[in-house]
Amino acid sequence: MRPVKTSFLQEGQYPVMVALLTPRRPSQLAQKVQSRFLESGHQPLRALNVEERHGQVTVSGCVPSFYMKQLAQTIARAVDGVHRVRNETTVQKSHEDSILVGV
């Protein structure tokens, strides 16, 4: 989030800056990565969050397997303009998977 407007208290009061925050709009690069996730045909990748700053893409959210986590990183890295991928996705197995393996 970034400050978009600042204001100060009236004369005679201590100056205090108040920042109103708005969510950052996704960059074009983040949108490209998100599009590639959508085009991949893998449903879990569609729900991932993508943020970008200076060519570094951060991918976050939950996926059902380590394979999906790695796939998200591979897809993001292949997008032109991405210099680095920070993969913050977490692997969260479904309840059905836990029953099948007896966990």
C-alpha cells in the first residue's frame, strides 16, 4: 500500500501527518504472470496473488502440492521482464489427502 494523500492538523496543534492508504494496482508485469497462471489450466494457480517491484515478482497463496508450488515459480520465471521470483506459496494438503495417507 502507498500513501496517496496527506494532511496536517490545524494551526496551533502539533503537526501530525495522516496518510490514507489505497491498495496498489497490479503492475503490467504482475498482470502478465497472473495471465500465465490462468492460461496454465491448473486451477490452484488461478487463486495465487502476484506482486511485482523492480522486476522481482512475489507469488503468494496456497497450493495443494509441492509440484504446484514449483510450477508457479517456473511459470513466473519464464515471463519476460521477471528478474527474480520470490515464492511465498504454502502447500496445504486437502482433508481428503490426509485421510488417504493416514495423517
